[in-house]
Amino acid sequence: MSSSGYQLITLHNGLRIAHVPIPYGKVINCGFVIHAGSRNDGSIDGMAHFLEHMFFKGTKKRKTHHVLNHLEVVGGELNAFTTKEITALYAQVQRKYFARALDILYDVTFQSVFPEKEILKERRVILDEINMYRDTPEENIYDEFQELLFKEHPLAHNILGTPESIQKIDKQQLDQFVHRNYNFDNMVFVVVGNISQERVLKTVEKYLPLRESVGASYSLNDPMRQWKYSPFHETKESDFGQAYTMMGVPTYAETHEERFSLMLLNNLLGGPGMNSRLNLAIREKYGYTYNIESGYQPYSDTGMFHCYLSCEEKYMDRSIFLMEKELKRLMEKKLGRVQLSQAKKQLCGQLMMANESKSSLLVHVGKGILKYGRAKTVEETISQINQLSAEKLLTVANEVFDLDSFSYLRYTPSR
């Protein structure tokens, strides 16, 4: 995204349109980003995700197969996803089919009817999805770790829900969820691509609703101050052939002034690069593991830092010791000038490449506007990363990587 970023236009009905002009290409990405995810599920886990599925199951003017065919017959894509805090409904099409994409996006977002027979079928589909993730140990342990970490707080909700919770979802509850969360104050429509603002607005006004917003404005009704963290150490037997470990701690929210310091530390420690410290110290040096990583996931009012490892059970204790050793290194030894410079260049390069993805840019802009009134440009983020000092990183490492505060979850093969 350029330094000018995007243009934000508010329509007379209150809906915000973010136009991100890209001066090249013939493909447009567009879609709704809605400030509602699994932490908004209420008493039924999986509600936001179930709704995402049901958007493709028929509208007031289209049956399921018409929804699914509408963009695919012209080579486009219609898709959606749900996270802890947002849902996105988006499309990718050739520029000449922009109106076609907008038509279907409006239809599924505002005109879905949630047929009872489709609800019954989708329960089976989502149950299969849940079982698929339960058969995937790296997904399973990540979800369970968050459930244990955040306990009774809505952030603990599994995005997919549970086999028991999805049986409780019906049409009335889906309608109520939409009414609570899918109002114009709580969403942004984002367009990314080589298309003029004039064309965007002309097409938007043709297809988008004229009605006023109907639901209540978004508010965070589950403040973290009502939640208390207690470290845990749990080991569970599993049917998986390998041993798995997640270790981590709650940490900085998306607005915390030190989030970029932790982002850089995490990337250096166990980010996607093959040169991460964890990868070099455990996989490359000893060959104990194929998959080892760390991660930092910030939310609106808290965050989570974690390390993950899978290996043969006989190597697990040694591998955990080596992971803890690398965390202690970051707490005890300040990065040298060359190390710091290389770490910054690597992270900034990754951010620049991720920014080339129009779909990622769409979500970034939508989230920023919804949560904070504006989305940072990649140049702003890079500037803040480049200002980080080795002294600051050492301070943050000592604050976050205190192993006495860490929680541990292990899966070991059944005997």
C-alpha cells in the first residue's frame, strides 16, 4: 500500500467504503470485513463461523448452486473466513466483473435466508470440519491451548464450536446474530485494485442497501479485566504418533506500544524463516524435529505469545529445554548492531511481500478502520520497526519471556 493508502467514503446509509487504488493489474479484490468473530458467539460456541457457512446457502433471490456459480462461471472466487474477532466475506474477479462480485456479496451478506434444511446439512459439514481439525494435531493443540489459556473468557471459544454447540444453532439464532452484529457501523466494504473511485462508488450505490443501520453499534462487552490468568502445566495422552508441545503466555494487545518489539523478537526466535533461532538450534543442529515455531497473536485487548514443537517423544524434553534456552538468550544477551539490522530487514521484507497480496491488504485495511478508525500503511509499520533499539528488545524479552509465567500443554502418544 502506498503512503497515501486508501480513500474512505461514508455513504448516506452509514456504510463505509474503503478504496485502495492499485495502479496495475486487471484483478479486483473486494469484500465486507465485519467486526464480529467467535468472541461474539454468546452462549453458543461456533455461532459466527456457522453463520459464515450459511451465507452461501441461499438468499431471497438465489438458491445455493446459484450463489456458488455466480462468480466461478466467470473465473472468479467467492469466499469467507471467521477469526476470533472478525468475519470477512470477499471476492476476487477480473475488473470487468466488479459489478457481478458486488451484486453477490451484497446478496449473501444482507439477503441470506438460512433455510432450515440447509442448516441441518451444514451441521454435518461443520461436524466433519471439527473432526478434521481434531485429527490435525498442530491445529488441535493450538485451539486447546487457547481454551485453557483464556479459560471462561469468550476468547477461549473454539472458532468452529463443538459437536454439542452446533446442534443448538437454528434459524432464529442466526437471524438474531445478524441483527446484533451485521449493521453498517460494524462493517467496512473494501475494494483493492486498479479501478477508479468513481466506478467503485457508482457500482456500490447501485447494489448496496439504502436502509439505515438496524443493529446496535459494536461494543466490546467482554472486557479482559474480568479474566484472570493462571499458568498451567498439562500433559495429555493422544492417538497421534508424535509428541507435541505448546508453551506460551498472554501478552500485548494490538494497540500496545511494545507490540512491534515483540513482533520482531518473535520473528527472530521462531518466525517463518529457516534461519530462525529455534529452527537452527533444534532442527538444523540436532535433527529433533521437522516443525518448530513461535507465534505472536494480538487481539483488541490482549494477545498470546507461544512456541510450538512436534517430535518423537524421546526428544521432547530435550527440545523443550533448548526452546527455553533460546528464550533465555534473548532475555540475557542484547542483540548486536549487525544482528539487529538483519532482523529488521528480514521482518520488513516479509511485511512488504505480504502487502503485495490484495486479499491480505483488504483484510488489513478493513480491520484497521473497524478497530481503530484507520489502517496503518506498511511504510508506517516499517518506520516503527526501524526505530527499535537493542535495549528496548532486551527489556521486552524480559517482560514477556518470563518462563515462570508460561503455560505448557503436551500431547504424548498413548502407551
